[in-house]
Amino acid sequence: MSLPILAIVVPCLNEEECIASTILRLLEILFDLESKGEIDKESFVFFVNDGSSDSTWNIIEKYNKETNGKIKGISFSRNFGNQKAILAGLFEASSYNADCFISIDADLQQDETKISEFVKKYKKGSQIVAGIRNDRNADGIFKKYTALTFYKIMNLLGVKIKVNHSDYRLVSKQVVDALKKFPETNLFLRGIFNDLGFNKDYVYFDVKARKAGKTKFTPMSLLSLAISGITSFSIVPLRIVTFIGFVMSFGSFILGISAFIDKLIRHNAVLAGQL
Ligand code: UDP
Ligand code: MG
């Protein structure tokens, strides 16, 4: 079997403080895997600039020239959010003959030394290798508990998704092609990949503290991601709303009948006003 071409896909929003060191570290990892004969020498890193207002894209462009295209990327016209950035990165990188793709955050909080483990599992036949965090100690209290509550709600609603899932994940070209046919636009990638089928495996990793810059997620964007996750993968909220709708209309119907009877028998009417 020929060696796989690996594309590392990195979404980034205002990451000028850490992007250069991330580029160098990922190049180091690619060269190491290439020299050990684990991946093809055509492997590359693909950045998606998600509407940064700082110099992130300039730095990516500079390395693109200096590395003769080993660093590639696209730049969005505005901020579309990290899920859309990852998805666009997978789709765009797939036009460069990559066989497999690993998405990882630009701050490299996710243990990048595990990349070789993802590739090994892919070579053994897994089409989706999902990264699972060992713990949430690197998160603040708020994020830790809201994330755990989110996974509890998802599981209660019948969505069987592993707790502490992340967007650090390997997918094969076949999976990306299947994803292109997926109509979902309200994106929650962890749920979509969980749902797609294919041979799956997991890699467990530690999360480091952010090396520079601040988190790009606000409580509102996290809430919106959680709502996307819940509403796109469970019909229970829809059923609850439908049930409430039925109860309300049944109640109104009964009230209407009783007002009608009142009017007929007792000549009382429900009045909106009287002068
Ligand atoms: N990110 C992005 N668009 C956004 C928000 C985040 O591309 O609207 C990127 C960000 O640059 C990073 C990754 O998504 O590469 C994860 O973001 P961050 O590290 O801020 O999240 P946290 O680790 O705090 O959950
Ligand atoms: Mg981070």
C-alpha cells in the first residue's frame, strides 16, 4: 500500500500570537513522519483563516511562499465560526489529493504528538479516528461544567456521543466525500461524524494550557454550538414543543366550548370589555 498523503487542517481566528510557532511545530511533525516513512512527502498543512482582523493571514501567506506550498490555506471574507472553518478546510484540502485529514486547533492545546497515533489507526482501517480529551482540567470552571451538562443532555435525548469529544480528529477522503453529500448546514461536526457510520476508533489525549492569545469562544458562541448540537441531532425538543402545542390547543378548544355553552344556557358571554 502506498503511503497516505496527510493534510492537517487548522481553523484560525486572530491567532497572530501563536500561528508562527504552530506552523513550525506542525512542519516538524510532518517532516518527522515523512522521514520515518509513515506518510507521503506530499503531506501538507491547510489553514482556514476565519475572518481574522489581525496579521494571521499575512503570516500564513509568508510561510506558504517560504515552504513552497507545504503550508496552504484559504481565507474567509468574514468570521463564519470554527465549525464552518473546519468543514471548508476539509473540503478544500481534499482537492489536493490528500488521503486523510486531521483537524487540530491553531493554539495546539491538543497534544500534537498524538498525530502519529491517529495515522496508525487510519492505516489499520479506521476511517474516522476521534480525539477524546482525557480530562477537562485545562478548562475554566464555567466551561467544564457547561460542557459536561451538554453531554449529559445529549445522552438523555438519545444522542449516543462520547463525553469529552473534540474536533481533534482524523477522517479519510471517503468520509469527506460522504460529508459533501450531507445536507446539514447547522453544523455540529462531532454529531455529524458520530452519525455517519464508517469504521471508527478513538485516540485519548491531554489538553495543554493555551500557549498565547485568548480563547476565541464567547459564552454565547458556545451556547449556540450546544443548541445546534441538541436541535440537529435529537427530535425530542421538537416532540416536546409539539406536545405543548397539542395541550394548549386542546385546552383552548375546551374553554371555547364552555364559553359557548355558557352563552347558550346562562346567556353569559366572555366579554372583551363593557361600557
Ligand atoms: N476558531 C475559529 N473561528 C471562531 C472561533 C475559533 O476558527 O469563530 C478557531 C481558533 O482560532 C482555534 C480553534 O478554532 O484554532 C479553537 O478555538 P479556541 O482555542 O479559542 O477554543 P478553546 O480551546 O478555548 O475551546
Ligand atoms: Mg484552544
